[in-house]
Amino acid sequence: MQEALTVQRVVHGTTAAQELDGSDQSMFVTVFLLLVTVCAQGGNGEEREEAQRPGHVSVVIVGGTGDLAKKYLWQGFFELYINQVRGGNTFSFYGGGLSPADKGRPALSEILKAVSCTKDLSQERCALLKEQFLRLSQYRQLKDLEDYQDLAKHIEQELQQEGLTEAGRLFYLSVPAFAYADIAEKINSSCRPTGGAWLRVVLEKPFGHDFRSAQVLASQLGSSLKDQEMYRIDHYLGKQVVAKILPFRVENRKFLDPIWNRHHIERVEIVLKETLDVKGRIPFYDQYGVVRDVLQNHLTEVMTLLTMRLPMNLSSSEEVLQNKLQIFTSLLPVGKNQAVVGQYQAYKTEVQQELNKTKDHFSPTPTFAAVLAYVDEAQYEGVPILLISGKMLDERVGYARILFKNDVFCVQNHNNIHCKPKQIVFHFGHGSLRYPAILVSKNLFKPVLMDGEWKEVTEHTDVNILGLPISDYYVQTPTEQKEAYSELISHIFAGRKNSFVSTENLLASWGFWTPLLSSLVSSFPRIYPGGAENGDLLDVRVKGKDISYNSEVVIISNDQMGGTSANSFQVMQGKFRSADMVTAWPEELVERLAADIQEAAEAAVHQGGVFHLALSGGSSPLALFHRLTQHHFSFPWKNTHVWMVDERCVPLNELESNFHNLHEHLLQHVRIPYYNIHPMPVQINQRLCVEEDGGPLLYEKEFSKLVNGSSFHFVLLGVGHDSHTASLFPGGKVDEHGESLVALTESPIKPHQRMSLTFSAINKAHTVAILVMGKGKHELITQLSRVKDNPDKWPVTGVKPAHGRLVWYIDYDALLG
Ligand SMILES: *[C@@H]1O[C@H](CO)[C@@H](O)[C@H](O)[C@H]1NC(C)=O
Ligand SMILES: *[C@@H]1O[C@H](CO)[C@@H](O)[C@H](O)[C@H]1NC(C)=O
Ligand SMILES: *[C@@H]1O[C@H](CO)[C@@H](O)[C@H](O)[C@H]1NC(C)=O
Ligand SMILES: *[C@@H]1O[C@H](CO)[C@@H](O)[C@H](O)[C@H]1NC(C)=O
């Protein structure tokens, strides 16, 4: 498969240009811990979702005057109160904070004034309920252990005075993650209810920043709270469309069963695009980046919902969570070639400002990522699952799309629905549609209408959703839009755990992401300008099992290269010694070089049916060889001849032999005909590199015969610390080689005898690439940038293709030191 995926919104129809207002509140809130006290359910993870005994419920929001509480939590609890007020429960609400009561109290009452009725309540009823809610809510300082003890005493006194049975205690900790363990411990030691009442604790991301830290946090929490007492919130699971993925799959089983598999699914895309930057949040964000902030949690949750085995019983949390866990064990590890990362251009300056860094500081934290995942199960084998998210993109939208294969070709009417994309879109919100919806293209099937809280949409504005006009879809939307937090709060109250993240699933998710995160540390993100200007820069392509940017350019901003203008954004066309230069972090550099070699190969084969490649020995090209072996399907190996740039005068099967190395690391892994491989004849008549045996002449004849004009298509060179290249060393009197194309030479280091292409041969090539990697070469690169051509002293300066092109591939370590 080879596909270019467009990340930028394609402008279609009249509504496409309407930009959405407002910020994705849910994405930006700092995450907090919600501790809910709920009826203690008999342990052993057997959580029974029993009807709760009615009684008194104490809700404690720790961090009750913070942003999240202000924006969502108090509103969510007010809605809970409205819905439960006739349910036989009584409530008290506590807003906890670090400030003393005289400061905290007024802050809380400001927040509480803002809660509103969402249901169709009469004004009088609403006012009454709100007044009751305010009366039941109070501020408490919660700082030290004594504060928690006092709170517990207060709750018990209240229960006693009013003669109430206790139903449970719900602690909502809306505080930074570092405080979780400490607060959980205080709750365990002083606030546990007795007499069969429940305790529930709700937590939010970040739950660690990699597998190990998540494990540490989980075990700290585990010493204070039982697993079934913890509710880890991923607010995405509270989104109405996300929550409907499983029910949709169940209700439409008869349509989906035959097509929900690798034979019919072309690919799955799970996308969350944002338009905002992270300015002001850098101290937090720079430690996380988009993979930890969005992919590891929200997008992963959606992926599991789409691919997990359907539970027999949708309301059984245990089964839902188990089936999710099962998918994690089936996910194939994500290799480095299955991810691309980007960073919006202004990020660098924001980091420098907010972290007080100097102008040369660069943080590689990605603000955009596209990752390709595969599920190792017969049902989904080979189905690409793309997870994509980024800041500063052209539009704000979240969706999951299942694109099916379509084998119908319309000869006459291309607008016929049968030739159009076949797809199901779970549209979480925003985008050009602007409301949450589930869309099924009409060439698939007419989905069952979901329960009473959903309705079919038949009146459409003229809008296009992922390549289809909306009139080509069956569309369903919730009758009433609900806030994710309010939904989740009602689930916590009901003790329904299937929309929360269990410890096992959390660790499984980190287990999946952590290796990729480690391998991305050395990835240099593609810098993008932000917004509509991104154009097609971030479009990705899935080729085989790899993902790459569709436009293969190395992009770095001027200032990263030590330039002066902070705002410049350009495709780097660097120069080194007046020749072209490509520069990047090592892995990207090698990837680019491999891609360039392949491009040269394809062009040569296209033109003349054959590609002549001359390769060097040494350690620098090993990473390249490794990379080339991964191109073994698409690279035209069958038409490629591999020649040696130089060779040590040792038998070809010895470890020191360049050919031996090349064979080990490249040739034996690719399908190249053996008669296309041309080792240098260093051993003739059972002796090594003896002048009279005429080895150099033999090699010269062989390649003059096979290679048109003795011009290799591509010659790969390295350069040593003494600036030698091929086996042409300083003081080697290169002039003496005359017109010879191959010569015997002397190395200052063992084995001294060498056979090498001469400058005459090298400079006839169509393309010569010089690969320089590693900090150890920085000094050399600095010197080379200054010296004049002098091949006797600086052999590499003798590389000057007469009619071809010279390109330096220099990694940042070598370039910048
Ligand atoms: C809670 O604290 C008690 C001691 O007060 C301790 O025995 C128990 O292990 C702690 N953890 C849990 C999960 O109950
Ligand atoms: C499904 O699970 C729920 C919650 O565990 C339970 O109450 C219900 O009885 C189950 N339904 C069936 C048909 O087993
Ligand atoms: C950066 O410096 C400012 C002013 O000196 C200071 O207020 C701020 O806390 C510093 N920020 C960091 C992350 O060090
Ligand atoms: C050989 O090279 C010459 C000049 O470089 C070119 O004109 C000719 O087409 C080439 N022949 C083949 C078979 O590629």
C-alpha cells in the first residue's frame, strides 16, 4: 500500500472556511485527582455494580477552587445533585484547598454562583435546587493530616446529629499529580468510612510519564487505596460519541461482523487536531509532548474501543476492561519507522522564554505526531491504524474513521455513491460538522438508530466530511449534548468503572508507548509554521509497515543552524564547502540518505535498466546498511550492481575486510543477484595485493566494461579524522595515480595495504555522497569548512565530481559538536 494522507483540511464546500471558536477546554485543563467515597464493595476486584443503598454521600473536591473544579467539576456535581435529589440520597459537598478559610471561602462562593441548570427545569425549581446546593457546600482548608482528620470528624458528627446512614465518601482531588500519593495516604489513614459505606477516588492524567514512573505511582497509590476504589479519568471516555463506540458496534453487529476485518478495512484513522499552541503551559508540556499528552491516553482508548473483542455484556466493567487489556497484548511494538514527529516553529522561542533558556537551547519535544500501529490478530492483520495529533494545526477536530476497501469502479458516473469512499466516522466534535455524530456512508449500510438519547439527522447544511458530502451519510447525533465531565461524574456515582482506566490497562498502555518514546528521544522533529501555512508539510505516507512524511525534505529553521533571525522558516538547502549539505539528527540523516539512494536507484533503473552503486567500508555506513535492508521490498536490488570504493588487503572472509562487513550487514539481507556483487580482487594467486598480479587493473576493466562511461551512479564515501576518504590518505601523492581508476595505496594504520578507487574514478560519478557522523568528527568538520582544496594534505577535498553532484550528509553531532 502506498498512500498519502492529508492532515491539512481539504477545503471543500462553503462551510470549510468557518473556523471554530473557543478552546478545547477538555484538552488543556491540568489534570487532577478525584477521590470518591463509594460503598465499599467486597474486595478481590470483584466489583459488583449493585444498587447502592441510599444514604448520605460526602463529596470532597480537593483543589476545589482550581481551574478544573471551576470549569467542570462543580457544574458536574450540581447536575449530579439535580438528578439524584429524588433518589433517596442526601449530600454534602466540600471544596478543599490549601488556603485558610477566610481566603478560600469567598473564592469558592464565586465559583458556586456560576453553576447552572441544564435540564428543562422551571426557573423556580432551578433557583430552589441551586440554593440548596449552595447551602450544602462549604469550603475547608485541607493541608495537613489534622485537616483531613478534622474533616472526617466533621462528617461523622454530621451523620450522627442528623441520624443519617452513610452511603459513601467521594474525594475528588483536583491537584497536580505529584500530590496524589500524599493525599491518598492521608485519606486512607483518616478519612475511610466505616460500616460498609464506600470510598471512591478519581484520578486524572498524567499518570506518570513512562512505564516506570506510572508503575511507581500505581504502587504508591496501591498502598493507600484498593484498585476498585480508584477511578482514573480519561475525559475522552466521557465524550458521547466515544462512549457510543461499543454500543454502536454491538447494535450493528449484523452489518459489521462480515466487514470488521482485514479483508475489508483499508485503514483506521484516529485523529485529534488542535489549533491552539501550548504557550503558558511549557513547564508542564515540555516534559510530556503530544505522545504522552494525547496519544498514550485519549487516542489509545479510542483505538482499543474500535479493535477490542465485543463484550458479551456491555455493562460488565470487568469484561470491558479485560477485553481492552487483551488488545494491548496483541499490539505489535511500534518501531521508530512507525512514527513521525513535528514541532511548531514558535515552540522553541516559547521554551526559551518560559524555561529561562538561552537562544541556542532547542527542545526536541514533539507537538505533532503521527504513529502507525498494528494489531497482531488474524482479524486485523496488516490493517494500518493511524494515531495522529498535533497543536497549531489548521483546524480543531477529533474523529475516528474506519475506511473500508472499495472495489467498485464506476465506468460512467464517478459521482455514483458506490464508487465513493466507504466509511464510518465517529465524529467526536468540532470540525466543520460542529456537533458530535456517528456517520455511516450510505454505500455501507443503514445503521440501527441508537437508544432514545440519539436522533437521526436528515436536514443538512452543505458540508463535507472526510471526502463525502454529508448527504452521502446516515447521521446520528445525541439529542442533548452533554459535558464529558458531568457524564463521568454520574458514572462514578453509579460505581460504573467501564469508562475509567484500570491500573492494568494503564500500565499496558505505557508498556506499549514507552519504547517508542525512548526511541523518539533522538528524533529531530519536523518544524512546521502552524495553522493553514502548514500546507502539506505534515501529510504522511504509509508505505509497507513504515510511515514517513509525504514530502521528503529536511526542514530546520535558520536559527537552529546558528543563524540569527528567530522567525525564519525555510527548507534548509545548506552548503558545505560550496557543495550541497543535508543535516539532521543521526537517524533522520541516515533515513534521508537511504531515501536518496533509493531515488537515484529508481531513476537509473528507469533510464538504463541498471543502477551502479559503490560503497565504502568503515563503521559510519553500518546504520545506513541497516536502513537499506529495510528497503528490501521496494529497492530495485535486482537491477543494482554493488561495487567497492576501497578494500583492505586481507582475505575477503576476514572480519577486517570491507566486503565481509558489507556482506554481513547488507548484502545477505537483500535479494541481490550474486553476479551483481563486485568485491575488489585483493587476493590473486593466493597472495594479497601484489603489484604484479594486476588486481587494480582487473577491477578497472571489470567496471569499465559494465559501467557506462565508468560513471557510477552513486558513490558513498566516508571521511576519516585525518580527512582520508576511500583509501586515499594524506601524503599519498594522488597525482601519481594518473588516469588509473583503481590503485594500491598505503594506510598509516594496519592493515597498511589497501586497494582503492582513485579520484579519477570517484569524480566521474553522477552523485557522490560523503557521510560524516558523530561528535568525534566535529573538529574535522570545523577544519574542513575553512581549508582550501589540497588533496595531498586533505584528501577529501579532492572529491570534485566533474559532471556530477556532491552532497555532504553531516549529522548535528558532527556539525554542531
Ligand atoms: C490503609 O491504611 C491501613 C492502616 O491505617 C493499612 O493497613 C492499609 O494497608 C492501607 N491501605 C489500604 C489499601 O487499605
Ligand atoms: C451484565 O452486567 C451487569 C453488571 O455487571 C449485570 O448487572 C447484568 O445482570 C449483566 N447482564 C447479563 C445479561 O448478564
Ligand atoms: C524564569 O525567570 C523568571 C524571572 O526571573 C522567574 O520568575 C521564573 O520562575 C523562572 N522560570 C523558571 C522555569 O525557571
Ligand atoms: C551512456 O552514457 C552516455 C553519456 O553519459 C549516454 O549518452 C548514454 O545514453 C549512456 N548509455 C546508456 C546505455 O545508458
